[in-house]
Amino acid sequence: MSKYNHFAKDLDAAFKTSRNAYAKVYSQYAQAERAAKDAQRRALDDTDYSYALRKAETEVVRVEKKELFEEARKNVWSVFNSKRAELRAELEKAIAADCITDPAALDTNAVYLLDSGTMTAADYAAFAEKYDGNPTMLKLIAARAHAAAEGAEPKERAALNQVYTDCKDGTGAILRLWDDISHVADRCSGQRYEGYKDAPTVVVSMGERWEELTANVIENF
């Protein structure tokens, strides 16, 4: 667990709030739909009046619950997305404050190897993993990987550029892990693709899997 764990916990809480709100109004709407459909079947003891009244009453409730659901469907994930963006911005700010270059954080033996010209892309990647919590070393690794990529073969250059991209801000794996959790949130909320909305039953079903898919990652964020 890192010092930034509370951001993941806040994201978890925000998702659950929106998920539960969505599931609640959809359940009410689905029940009203079933009731309105059932009302279409005439009972043996129905009079014309009781039959018409039951249909009218259930239809009024169905329309009301549908409107409430459509309103929630339109807004509930927008609220979550806004909170998620706010949390990520705060996380970036917190990480940036911790990523000021610190000479005392340099590993001189590692710097020697970085300057030796003998390292491969795999070596840089291993260094990036080893020094994941050291912003100063990550920035140095990124700079050396970027320079090494200029004269490398295409496959090696691609790997070196990936190290550069991952390490250049000194943020290490924290923001990448955040984005991984965020992608799960998109899938569990039916927002997998821009402008695409999953069917309500799918959203409810996937929302129920949120804990299964994220609990361990959030606890150890």
C-alpha cells in the first residue's frame, strides 16, 4: 500500500455510490415494467372497470419509473466521471510534489551503468521496475533510454521509447495503476467506448463484479 492509497479508496467509494444508485432505479423501473405487462392479462374476476383501472395505474407507475431511470442513466455516471477526473488531478498533483529531483536519491552504481553504453532495453525496463518508487532515478532512466533509442534498431527502439514514456515524469507505476482501475470502472459502468452505452442489464451485472475485479488492487494501491 502506498501513501496514495486514499485516492483509490475514494474512487472505489465514488464508483459504488453511482453503481448502487443506477442499480436501484433500474430495479424499480424493471419491476414497474413487469407490473404493467402483467396488468395486460385479464383476470377471471375482472370487470371492465377494474381491468382498465389496473392497466392505467400500472402504466402511470411504469412511465414515472422509466423517466426516473432515464434521468439517472444520463447523470449518474457523469457525476462519477467528474469525481474520477477530480481525484486523478489531485493524485497527479500529489505525485508531482513528491517527484522533485533529489540528488540524495541517486544510486551511483546504477548511474555508472546507465552511462556505460552497455545496457539493453531489457536492462532499462528492469531498472525502471527496480527504482519504481524513486522519482529521481526514474527521470534519469527515462533520459538515458530516450537517448539510447535514437541509434537503436526498430524493435529495441520501441522498447526503449516505452521505458521513456513510463518513466519520464518520475511517477512510476502509480498513475498507470490508477488508469488500469479506471478502465475497469469504464467496463463496469457500460462506458467501455466513447459514446457507447451497454444495455442496463449488462451494466447492473458488470457493476456487481466491481469488488471482484478491483478489491485487491485498491487495497494495495
